[in-house]
Amino acid sequence: MPAAPLELEQVTPNVFTTTKLRGCNPSFVVTSDGVVCIDTPQLPTKAVAMREAAESHGSIRYLINTENHVDHIFGNYWYRGAGEIVNHQALWDIFMDPKAALDPFAYALEAIPTDDPEGEALLPDRDAYYADLPRGTVVFTGDLTLHVGDHTIRCLWTPGHTPGQLAVHVPEERVVFTGDTIFSNCQTWLMTSNVDQWLEALERIRALDDVDYVVPGHGPVVDLKYVETQRAVLMTWKAAVADAVARGWSREDTIAQVRFDNKFGPVDIGQAYMMDHIQNNNAGSLWDKLTATGYSKGR
Ligand SMILES: [Zn+2]
């Protein structure tokens, strides 16, 4: 059976994404001097297909990763030799983090039998994969602006979901790619996050005054109004766990009682089985942060 097509979506004349894959929403921008890619598909056959789709418009100049989580970087392997890799320093520092609670290589492999059986043949063993995995060649702190052909590619440091989180703003296309600062119409993963920084990141994105299209990390393309929805999700989680802490609930009680399975949509494509993992770890990680000594009131 041939692999299902990418279902590429043309957001503007020069911006393409796909929101129908297991994993993130990999995207690319076509400029007058080559292509800029944003994130890579985690499924091997999709990574190969996405690279081909990008290269059908010109050579790839840059690949920007918006975060260190495996669903945004695993496919870098199939972009070997395709331009410079742009990573924030704080992303680069924990690229394929060996200390992550979910082993990134193992978690990526979980998806292959069900979602990309033909990808098996493209996957090297663990050591070969790590030895040849493209990571940042352009590594920076703060923000970075690239001028590529007729386009401005603004990499905005928007930490919160992860420490090295980037949003990519392309004013000429009136588009911002937010990475997982926005989960559109699906559950939000916040266990490795700093929610207060994340709320600030949302305000930075909301303040962009030349954006019609928000390409989120997961879920369908939305507009800037969705920032308010994402803000409400974060505020609801934080308030509910803060309330549990104020009542003196234990970590276990908090995890058992504070859940939003039915409130914030399904888990993104292919990961319905992770619902308990998300609910438990969102609540547990927030409880840890809100009860940590030195965690200042009002944060
Ligand atoms: Zn993601």
C-alpha cells in the first residue's frame, strides 16, 4: 500500500504546512532565494516527502527547529545536507535530551508500526541515527532575523513550553509559526514548561500587528484570536492546581482530581493513548512547581 499523501496545505502564496500528520505541523516558506523549512516530520516517510515538497520550490537554505521535543526534530535526520540548521542556544543544549523523562528516540519509534510502517526501512539503529543527526549550525541567544531572498524570517525567542522555544514570524506573508506555544483545538502538553513565561510568550505573539495566519505546533491553522483560547487553557490548569495546593491536596490527590480530558479537545493525531500521560504529568508537574520552596507567590 503506498504511503498516504502529505495533504500539504497552502496557507499563503509562499507558505505551506501540513496539519494532518502524527507529530508537529512541519512547514516551509518559499523565497526568491530558496526555501526556509520550519520543523520536520517525525515519521520517516513523511520527512522524506516533506523535504521533496520543499525542494520542488528551490534548494533549502535554512531549517529552523522551534523546540527540542522529538516531534519537531526527529525528522532532521532525513534533512541531512539541506542547508543550515537554526536552533536557539537553549534548544541546542537539550537537543534529543538524553535526560528527558520520555526517551526521545524510543518515543519516536513508538509511532512507526502504527503510523508509518514503511518508515521502518528508512530508520537506522540508534547509534547511527545519533551520529548523523543534523543539529544547530546557526545557534543564537535572544532573537534572530534572517533575510532570505525577498523574505524576512524573524526567529522570536518565546520560551515557556520549552526553554529554547521559537516562533517564526514572516511579515511579508502575514504568518507566524508559533510551534507549541499554541496547541490548536487539542490537548496542551505543559510538563516541561514554565507557564508564566509561556503566558508572556503568548502576549508577544498577540502583539504582532501584521499577522493573519497562525500556524500552530499542533492542530489546524488559526488566527491571532486563538491566543486568547490558549491563554485560557494555561490559566485554567494553573488556577486549578494552585487551588489544589491551597487546599493542601497531595500530589496524588491533585493528579486524581485535576483533569481536563473532556474540556480542551482530543490529543493530537495518533496519540489518543497519551491522554492519561498528559493529564497526570500536567497536573503533577504544576503541583511540583507550585509547591517547590522558593517558588514566589504570584508566579
Ligand atoms: Zn509538539
